[in-house]
Amino acid sequence: MKKLKRIICVFVIVCMLFSILCSCGKPTEKDLPQYEAQQFEISGFWAPYDISEEGLRFYKDAGFNTLAMINHSLGNTSEEQFYLGSKRTMTALENCKKVGLNAILNYNDWKAEQCEGEDYNGETPFSKYDLYGEYKDIITGVHICDEPNKETMDEMANKTLVDDFKKVYPNASYIINLSDITWPDGRGYATYDDLLNHYSTAIMSQFDVPYISVDCYPFWNTKDERILENYYKIAIAAKEYNAKTTMILQSSTGNEFKDTLSEGDMRWQAYLAIAFGADNLQYYCYSLPKGIAYNYCILNEDGTPSVLYDYVKEINAEVQKFASVVLAYNWEDSLGFPGTVNSTYRMSYIQYDENYDQKVFKDTKHYVGVESTYDTVVSKFLSEQYGEAYMFVNFAKELSESNTITATFKECDAIAIYGGADYDGTPKIVELDENGKFELKFEYGEGVFVTPLTK
């Protein structure tokens, strides 16, 4: 009997030791941080013409969670235009509430004057048309103006106007979308840095949580967009002022743009925007503007869904599955790495520093380096609570070949991978090899968010 007890005791001890050894091995899902639930705000620039409950449900079904009331293609009446105090604004809010959408109002002072008369708004328009009290829980912002020139920027920075906005909408964003990097002179600035500095000091400095937005479209017929440089400059300004960041993605074809857009094109844009710290994604356009000869947007001219509708629906759902993770961190920096097989797109701005030396991340605990077959963007994110994280995006443009990325980390045992075209919401845990390396394979447009794990 005593012998049997000793055997049992030894067996129990062995099991306990085995359990301890196992717990010191590979990190598991139990070792992953638990992130607060968050979502990207996703909207369509050029709102649905159909703002009935049915029309807004169709919009919501594509993964949009916010109605941006930006669409002035209809007639100059209160029923047909979005502006403070218009009947269309109230109808849209009522139906947003019914279908479960947030809303961005439109100041639209110039359209209000066309519809109602020159003195319609006054000096304190937000107070004058403080009509939306029962909807303030779903109003996330007010669109003030799009791509303002220097004179308009000063008008929108008027302290009386800004203070009136903050009094009425203390928890909403004062939304101004900036022009892209290719034409600051068209906005009255010598350089794009001048434009950003003016916006930062004149507008963002007046808010505890400011807002910054840009639309920089990569798929033109002939124009080579400097999207990396533009996104980097926006990200730096957002970081300095702790601003909510919106990147507006191209969902329009024809006219000045490419005749078609693929699912890879759309995913490429979404992942790149997130890699540069986007909190919000907006698409230009959802509906097709009247008077512009686009082939199609997310909707066709007759209001039926184009091929982009299903692409965007899938991508929106995909990125929301890891939004809580990404949004728990703040963008810190981005680097560009030309592929060893082929370099296909302009990367110099985030590849080299001001001395034209290879850029590196500063003060990294985990990241060592990366090699890839095609161009790759790597972004560093930081969180006071969770530490470092990294995003890897296949920056190769319109390639059918897979981009193989080999990254090297230190001072961690494994990584958790979030995102990617096949991501189902469950992070994949990958152990590093003896040299601290792991391998990722991306198709065109894909990216992943990676968190280091230690036991």
C-alpha cells in the first residue's frame, strides 16, 4: 500500500513538472492581451442618394458604420441638400438612428446660402442650428470643408466659429479634409509642409483631440501619386497632435482614374492606410457624383452595386476583425524595404533619412530587420499598456506573385498575427526559429498586424 502511495505521489509530481514545463514553452492564446472592443469608423464620401431606411441598410450591409452627409449632386432645396438645419439632414439622422449608423453632419455653408439665402448661417451656425440633441450620441463629427485653400483655412480657424462648434459638439470631430501632396501651390502654399504647418497651428491646436484627413489616390491613368510621402507627413502631424486620422481611399474608376479597380487594389489601399495610423477609412466615392464621367464607384450610376460593393464589403469586415488590436496602439514610424526580386513603386521617402542613409526604427525592443521579395512597408506601433507592435504590408503593386517576407525579432518567443485576406478573427501564433526569424507570405494587397509574445 505504501509503495502504491509512493508511485501515485511520484506520478502527481511528474504531472506537475510536465505542466510547469509546458507552461514555460510556446505562448498560447491565453498569453494574448485582451483588448478593449473598438471599430474603425468607415464611411463613404458621396453619400447614398437613397437615404431611406432601405437605402441606408444597403449601405450598412457593405460594412459602413457611419453616414458622412457629403453629396451635393441634387437640387438646391432643403429636402435635397445636406447642411445644418436642412430637412434632408434631419431625415438622414432619423433613419441612421433606426438602422444603427453613426453620422457625420455637413456644415456646407455655401450650399445652405444657395438654398436659403446669404445670411442663413450667421457667425455661430452650430448654436443657431442646434437641432439634433436626440441624435448627438450618434453624431461623430461635422464635415466643415474639403481641400481648403489658405484663405478658407483661416476662415475655418476663426475662434468664434471653432468655439461655437466645441460648445455644441464637444465630443465630435471638426472635420477638414486636406488636399494631397501634389498641388500645395493650388491651395496657396509654397510647399506641402507649409500647408500642414498652417493646418496644425491654425486648426488642430484648438482641439484636445483634433482631426486630420487626406485623399491621396494611387490609381490614376498617368499621374504618379507620392502616396508614401503624403501618408508619412500626415502620420507625423497626427502623432504630434494626437489626432484622429482618416485616409480617403479611391473607389472611383474612369475619367482621370484607371478604368477598373480590383479587390487587391482595394485591399492594398486599406492596409496601407491602417499601416500609417488611420483610425477611420472613407471611400471616394460610394455613390457616383452627377456630372463626373466615372465608370463606376461602389455603386453604378443607376444606384445598383458595382463589383466594388462586394470587394469593399469583404475588406471592411476583414479589417474590423482586428480593429480592436490596431486601435489599442499608436503609430510611431514607418520604413520602406525594396524587394530583392523586384522593386515596383516609389519608396525613397520612407526608405532613407534626410542624409539619404537607410532609415531605421529608433529604440526598438523587438524589431531587428526584414527581407522581402517585393516592396514592403513596415510600421512600428506603440502602446503604454501593451508595448511594441508592427504592421507588415505587401507594397508590391499589381503583382500576381506572392511576396515572401522574412522578419527577425529579438527578446520574444513568438508572434501573434492579426489580419490578412483569410483572417477569421482568431490570431495565429507563430514561434520564432533559433535565429529569431519568422516568415510571412502575402498576396497582392495583403498585410498583417504583429504583436511580439514572451512567456
